[in-house]
Amino acid sequence: MESASQDINLNSPNKGLLSDAMTDVPVDSAASARTSAPEGLTLAEEEELRSELAKVEEEIGTLRQVLAAKERHCGELKRKLGLTPLDGLKQNLSKSWHDVQVSNAYLSASSTLEDWNEKLTQSEAYKKTQETLSQAGQKTSQALSNVGSVISRKLGDMRNSATFKSFEDRVGTIKSRVVGSRENSTDGLHSPSGAGDKPPQDNAPF
């Protein structure tokens, strides 16, 4: 029975499929990836580039360590000098603004704005607008001056009119009457009483 089953397994139709599937599995995919060079590069060029990449990565790591040490040393110096983070922020902002001012983009934009300003001020539309505003200001000043002159003239005419003079005379008359009555009342208060004008009686004894 056992020999018959072995013969059946060896003569099974799946035998070829199993062997084909095993041959399709790669033995070492990483090794095959390393040996397959990118398109357009030879194996020697690839090895050279990989070696250079490793050196650059190593240099980057070294520079990062040096930068971290420099930053710590810079922080210690600032702490000893009494510089706060706010001072550092102000310094960085000033330096950034200076860098912006000397940059080509800023200089080009400033030059462009100056050209636009010059063209605008020299344009006919700008000149006409400025002339119109100047004339409007002059007319406004003249109108205000005329209004002031008219008011002054009207007040002078009113003071010289008969009605105003009659009113002024009446006010003067009332004022003089009030002042006169006050003076009379003051004189009455200072005069001696009627009893004081009589001569004293002699009190002769009987």
C-alpha cells in the first residue's frame, strides 16, 4: 500500500507545477537588486556613486554634530552676556530686513515704484488733477473771504441804521435812569434823620 501511494505521488500531474513554482521564487532579491545597475550606468559607476553618497552622508552627520556644539557654545556666550531670546529675535529681524533691502528683488521693486511715481507725476492726467485741486482751493479761499467781507459790511450798515441808533439811545436812557436812581438811594441812606434836625429840648427843673 505504501509503495503504491509513493508511485501515485511521484506520477502526480501536480509534480511539474510544484517544481515550476519553486524555480520562479528568487533566491536573494537584495543581491539581485545590488547587481542590477540603473539604466545608463555601469556597475563600476554605480559603486563609485554609492561610495561618494556614503561619504557625503558621513560629512553631513559630522557637520550636524559640529553645528550642535557651536549652538550650545553660542547659547552659553549669550547667557554670560545677559542677552535674552528677545534680543536675539530683534537682531535676527534686523538682519533679515537688511538682507531684504539689499536683495535684488527689493532693489528691483523699489526702482520700479520710483519709475511709476515719476511717470504718474509727469502724466497729463496728474497735472490736470493737481491744477483743478489748486483752482478749487483758491476759489474756496476767495469765497470765504467774500463771505467775511459781506458780513462785516452788513454789520456796519446795521450799526449805522436809524433803527439801531434809536435802540442804542433807548438803552443809554434806561442805563442813565438806573444809575441816577441808585445814586439818589445812596444819598438818602447817608443823610441824617428828621428827628436829628429838631433842636434839643431843655429839660429845666421845676
